[in-house]
Amino acid sequence: MPVETRPKIGDDAQISLDGREKAELTALAVRLRDTEPQLVDDPRWIAQARELSCLLPPRLRQVLRQFTWNSGREAMLLVRNLPVDPETVPDTPAVRGSVQRESSTSAASLVLIAMAMGEVIAFDKEKSGALVQDVVPVPGLEEFQGNAGSIKLNMHTENAFHEHKPDLVGLMCLRNDHENIAGLRVASVRNALPLLSDRTRDILHQPRFVTVAPASFELEDGMQEPHGILSGSVDDPNLKVDFSSTLPVDDEAGEAMAQLESAIEQIAHTLILRPGDLAFVDNRLALHGRNAFQPRYDGRDRWLQRVFVHLDFRRSRAMRRQDGQVLGAV
């Protein structure tokens, strides 16, 4: 199937900053970037990000607020024309666990937008608890089912095994792959649901599935409580599944899961992100993945920066030391 270069989302689910809005965001990002000690994970830097996020251009704030109220049928939002200059982007990292510790204009822009919607969070067992994480291909990990690989990444809910998984996942493009074919795949349960029978939907609501931690987490596999893939409203359910890490507990559940995966593949679309594009995926309603691409490890490979957002920060308080941004043990 040909790769789609435009997402199947309406105008209400995307915004491209005009020149004035981009200049306003850039000024805020530079101000945040230069906040001492110029470290993304420092509480003082995050506090400044929280304050400056209130000053984003009004039209952008309106779109972000609408998205947090209702993420739409595609359960994603695309923000374009952010201050990313491909000519000044450093070489793409090529090491496992790469993160953005030192502040930069791109990281500041990403965090400002994320903090306007909720609170940026991270997990101490993933990417060393860094708030801004690099999604880059790593030599020797081409077959890895995770952000360091370059094969097709299966559709998944981010950190589906965790009781406090992210509500939103933000992915900002600094550089795409050489052939410009690597794409973010997104599929919303709101579009998949009509393709499923009532019986299949009923099974998917039942606690007949278990999900283990993904390979990117530094955890030993442990016993997981069975859960439903669908939850909440029968007409507009939440979705929690990782087609690499979720297992059915019986054959009937396995068939229902296979039918869901088939429906997801039918309605998924692929979005080629350009430098300065930022996609937010509603992790409660949409799955995301990636198609395959060929890295060269020459410093010019695909490079996304990633953040996680909680809309209800309070719910994870027991797992966050000193009321910080990083969640500890499950």
C-alpha cells in the first residue's frame, strides 16, 4: 500500500502556525531554553515551562484545549511549523537510551505545548526517567520492537501494562529518514469499533487479556492482572492493547483480539512527519506504531523527540517522589 503523506484528520485536529505565531512560540522557547540550570529534568526548568505555557499564541491554546476535551474521531492532533531548523539540528544520536537532558529550542517548544495540556511525566524504568526522550534507530537493534528499532513497529497503546500509562504521547520530528518513508501509524478505536461484531466487542470488554511490560522497560516480567482491551462506555470505549505484549487467556479471546487487529489495520493511516511537525496521540483511544525504514547510521537518520502527558496529574501522586514528574515502581 502506498504511504500517505497527509493524515486523515479534519482541520479541527491540526494547526499550522503562521509566521507571527511561530515567532511568539520561538521567543517563549528561547526564554525557557535559557532558564537556569538549562536542564530539562530540573524542577526549576519545569516550573518555568508550566508558567510560560500559559503564554502560547491564543489560537494554539484554543486548539490544545479543544483536543484535551475531545480528541476527535482520529484521536490525534498535528501541530505544524514549530521552530525546528533542519540545517542546525545536530547529528542524530545512535545509542540506546538516548534522551535530551540539556535544554534546546526544540525540546523547549515540545515541553511548552505539552505543559499547556497537562503535566509532562516519565517512568524511572524507561529511558532513565528523562522527560524528553529521543526516538532514533540504534545499530544492532534493527529487529527490536521498540523506539530503537527500524522494522515495522506493531500497533500499541504506550506502556499499556502500567496502571498510570500516559494519557497523551507527543512525537516531534527533528529529522525524517533519508528516503522520507518512515511514518507514524495511527488508528483510533472510534473508527475501528464499527467493524467489530457485538459479540467481539463484548469479549474485548471482559478481563480475558494480560499485558506485560515492553522491551524498553527495565523490568522483570511479573504476573499481570487480566484486563479488558476495551473499557468504559460501550458506545465510546477506551482502548488498551499492545500487539507485541498483550496476550489472550483463551482461544475465544484470541480470536476477538485478532479481529480487532484486523480492524485496526484496515483503518490505520500513516503520517510522514516533517521537521517541525508535532503529533499528539490520545493514548486512551488510539494506537500508534511505525512502518519500516532503512537507517544508515551516518548522523542524518530519523530523529523524533517524545514526551508523555498526564491530564490528571494527581492520580499518580503515590508513585512520584517529592511530587516530581517521574513515576517510580509499579
